[in-house]
Amino acid sequence: MKEMIDSKEYRKWIIELKEKFQKAQIKASVKVNTTMLEFYWELGKEIVEKQKNASWGTGFLKQLSNDLKKEFSDIKGFSKSNLEYIRRWYLYYYNSVYKSGTTCATFNTILKLSNNEKNHEEILEKILALLTQIPWGHNRFIISNCKDIKEALFYINETIKNSWSRVILVHQLESRLYERQGKAINNFSTSLPKIQSDLAREMLKDPYNFDFLTLTENYNERELEKSLLKNIRKFLLELGAGFAFVAEQYKLEVGEREFFIDLLFYHTIMHCYVVIELKTVDFEPEFAGKLNFYIKAVDMQIKTNRDEPSIGILLCKSKDKVVVEYSLSDIHKPMGISEYDLVNSLPDKLKSALPSIEEIEAELMGIDNEK
């Protein structure tokens, strides 16, 4: 008996059972969430209809809340404030579909409707199918912070695609991802096949939000690079889904010279290398030429037949749109040019007064730097 319990086969089986049970738990929680939100939707619809047809006053929701809590004392979700959110949630999408200027063509683009799904009720059903795939807390936050249904559906789709927690969703809303994504100037339409071009364009943002960094006012490129790497998890979150870090200061040998790429990533969704160059000054045309050279070198030396064409991203302090467009017009390697926002910066005079990371680490470890 003991031999069986200690056997590799038995331990492997236990691991498999654990994985199956966890998957069953996830499926059960998703089903519970879907059922609850479908109920909330119908409840919101009925509340709106009752208030409209029965002309019940402002005290209706308070009375309804008290009665539902009496009937279902062990169930949360029937507070007056939550009922108000349920009503508001239903009306947010109902009014957007029935009363806004949003056209069926727009919904077709957002929801990928078939030709026979053009009436209002079918559009609402399609929207509800998306809403039930994210938690109620996410839904509440989205309708409270999105100015229209297009923005709301963007965040819903991104949450589903990337499995965002509420903390990440809040961060992406606060950083205005909807306004920034896909806005970088690029040459993808002329340098990549259409499918790859569309993916690459959506991958870029403008500007990138580096508010998690604190640098002195006159920081240089190496300091920016090191700070990004020390905050690599937040940096990857800002870059978006699919980015895998490969190396910093990646060495390329071309001819008899050595060149160093600031940051090299691999994009697991697009299956391509991504070269990122950092500039702490305004964009200059020669920056595009240098990045073009790096992308060419990566394609020649690192890229395999299984990889798609490499892509470059140039992040600079600011840019003149016309100058960027001129610079990219005759560039044949795919690249995008974006700015970055650095909210937190310290006056240079404070730099010497602050301990370095190495000094802090040494202090924590009890190391005397004078020895």
C-alpha cells in the first residue's frame, strides 16, 4: 500500500485530479457569474418598465431593496445602491442601442454581427453575452468610467481577452488605454501583410504611460532603461499582452563593429521580435534610420523561418507628427514612433541626497560600504 502511495504514477494522478478540480471550480464560478448577471439584466429591465408604466416614485428602489433582503436574507446584492447600479447598467446599454447615434455598422464592427443580427434586441443579446463574461464589479466600474458604449465594449473585450483583474482594469481605465491604443504613427500598412499590420497597429500606444517611474529631471537614456527594467512587471503591463522580455543592451555584430539594442522583446501573439529604442529627447529623423538598421540586423541574425518580420518601436520624449511621417515614408522595415509620459520627476539637486538602489540593498543586508 505504501509503495503505491509513494509511486510516481500515484503522485501524477493526484496532480491531474487537482487540475481537473480547479478547472471544474473555474467553470462553476463562471456559470454562477453568468446566471447572476443574466438575472441582474432582467431585473434591471423590469425595474425600468415598472417605474415607467406604474409611475412608481423615488422610494420604489428602497422598498424593493428592503423586501428582497427580507425574502433572501442570506443573499448579497439587493442593497439599494446595487439595485440602482443594476438599473443604471441596463439603461447604459439599452439607451446606447435604442437612442444613441451609434449605427448598426458600428455595432457590426464592435460585435462582429452577422447579416441577420441587425435589430435592437439582437444587438442587446450580443452585448449581454459579453457582459456576462466579466464579473459584476468590472461591469460597474466600466459604466461608471466610460463615456460611451464604444469605449465600454473596448474595455470589456480587452478584459475578456487578457483576463484582467479589477485592479488591472482600473489601471488601464485610469491610464486612458482606449485613447492611446493604436494611435502611434507607423508604417505598418506598407511594410507588413494586412493581418500582421492590424495586429501590430493595435499593439502600439501613444503615449506610453511611465508614471510608475521616478527619475531626476535631466535623466539620460541609460537611467530610463534601468528604471524600466527595475519595474519590469509594470513595464510589461503597459506594453500589453504578448510581450516577453529577451535582453537589454543586446549586442549585434555587423561587419567589424558592435551595436547594442536598448531593449529586445519577443511578441508571443504576433510571433516576432520587437526592438525598442529609447530616446530622452525630441524625435529626430536619423533615429528612424538607426532603428531600421537594428530591425534589419535582427531579421538577418536572430529571426528564424518560423518568426514573422521583426518590428521596431521608438519611444521618445516628444515628436513632430509631420517630421515623423516624412521620416517613415521611405523606411521599409515595420516600425512605430510613440511618445512616453513621465509624470514623476525629481529636481537634480535632490539626486545626491537620495541613496542609490545599491546603497539601500547594502543597508538592508547589513553591509558596510566603507569596508
